[in-house]
Amino acid sequence: MARKGLTARQLSLFTKGAASKNKISIDEILGWLLNVSFALLIVFILASLLYSEDMEKLYNEAMRQLGDLGGRFNAISKTPEGEMFKNFEKALMDVQREKLLLGLERVMFNIRRDFGLSNFGRENEKGKQVYLLSDILSEGKVVNERFKNGCVLAKQEFSDQKQMEREIFNKVCLVNGMVLNDSSTDPSIADHPEVITKENNIWFLEEVSSKVKATYTDCCAMQKDALAYLMGYYQEHLDLLINADLKKQLEQVLDEKLDEEKMRRISEFSQRLYQHVKSLFDKQNVPLLDGV
């Protein structure tokens, strides 16, 4: 009858890298593979539950056990039977990516909250993201401190997006207990699951950059909605919005007889009015992003 696992003596031989005087049987290999598969299954199940600190501890324990299995794997990796485990390293890299992604989601959640996106953003019945900003203004003034602080912080952080990406990358590594590879060659991920492989490093940099760009786009969308609310207020109080220069330009638009020239003047006036409304936020120390 085929054996379903390895004996303690055989496992000890794997760990010590025993010489291959006695050829390892296929049954022994399959039994060992079953142990590896079971351990990986546990890791992937735990990875989806990492928002709990208790689950984080269990995850790290599972990774430690995988490291032990990796040491045994190295002992047979140069044998013909070792071909059966060619996907083992890829599976560990996928686990590492899953952990990095979960860490990134945590960090970005905090950043989006600080920018005000989580507080004011909602999904409507059609699944579209909308921002509820009706209470941020009173008589043309920004009265919501959370919105104001979010705009100030976003302006600071997005002033150097590359630096922002580096800081996010380092923060994810820190909270997950992971480090970058500082050697010329990749160490075994089985022996060092905490060291980010070069392939995963390149991949994760792109993930971080994508998240930062998406957050910038969302911040611009929210701030444009805030501009729309302010415009709505001043449409009812044009005397407060239109200064002498804008009033003169508006009169030129209304006096223009040629349709083509009038359209050009209307476009210029709209752009100038838009920039003027943006400046009203700046005057209240509520800086808006350049993309708004």
C-alpha cells in the first residue's frame, strides 16, 4: 500500500540534505507534496482574512512552516524527482504578492480617509462614485474642517508623487515585516519569504504607482464637485462672484454680434470664471490640486 507521508527519519534526511544512496520513492515525493499543498492552502485561506491581528499571527506562523518545508525542498531540488516541485517557488511568490497587496490596501485606505475620500465618497444606486459635499460650504465659505484638512494634505503629498510612492512602498514593507533584496542575486524565497524578490519588487512598484494615480484622480473629482457646489451658490449671488474685471469681460461677451467671435469670448470667459472660483478656495487656505 502506498505511503501517504514521510517518516520522521526521512524528513530529517531532507532537512540535512542527505546523500541519495537510497533513491527517494515517488510515494515519498507525493506524500511530501501533499504536505506542501496543504500548507499552501492554509496560507491562501489566511491571506483573505489578514484584516484581523489574530489572523496575521496565524499567517506568519504558516509562512514560517513554509520556510521549513522550503529547506527540505532544497535537499531534493537537484534530483529528477525535484522537477515535480518546479511550481513551488512560484506559489510562494504569489503568496508574497498577496501579502503585499493586502498591506497596500491597508495603507491606501488610511491615505484616502485622510484626504477625505472615504468620508465624503459614496456609491450611488448605479454603482458610480459620488461625493456628498453639500455641508462643506456655508455662504460661500468652506466650513468643514475635514474637507479643508484633506485638501491641504493632498496638495502636500501629491506635490511629489514619486516620493509619495516610495513612502507608501516602505510603509507597506514595514507593516508586513518585509525587506527589499540588497544583494546581486535573489535569495531562496523558500528560505527567506520576508525578502521581496526582484520580480515582485518591479511588480509592486507598478501596483503602488497605479494606486497613487487612481487616488489623485479621485481627489480631483471630489474637488471639482466642491467647485460645482460653490458655483451653485454664486449663481444665486452673482454680485458677490463677479468682480470688476469679470463684469467688464462679461459685458464684452454680451455686446459681441458675430456668433463665432461670441463663442470664443464665452469660452475665454468661462475659463477665467472657473479659475476665479478656484482662487476663492485658495483665499480660504483650501488649496486645490493642479488637475482640478
